[in-house]
Amino acid sequence: MEMHRRPHSLTAWLWWLAVLIAAVGGGAAYLLRLNAMDSGAVGWSNLIIAITVSLAGICIICATSGWWLRR
């Protein structure tokens, strides 16, 4: 029985999107943490980190869906 797999090129953009999201979100959180004088900066930084991890994680799960959802 032959398994039908998606070619790597179809999911490669999801990996790059996850890296881009992680870089932008990490940079934004870092810049907010530098502004430690503002009391709300740490809270916003934590929120950005949570959103970044969630979005990058969804991209990675979708990119590896061929491994998780074998039919």
C-alpha cells in the first residue's frame, strides 16, 4: 500500500512562516522588555510571547500534518 504524502515544497512555506512569526514576535517582545520602566510593558511582552508561540506552533503542526494524520 502506497502512502500519499504531500511534497515538501507544499509545506515549506509553513516552516518559513513559523520562523518569521517567531522572529518578529521575539523581537517585539524583546523590545518591550527593554522598556521595563513602563508597568504594562511586561504584561504586553508576555501576551506577545504567548501569541507568537501559539501561531508558530499552529504553523508547525500544519506543516507536519502529514505525519500526524496518516490515512
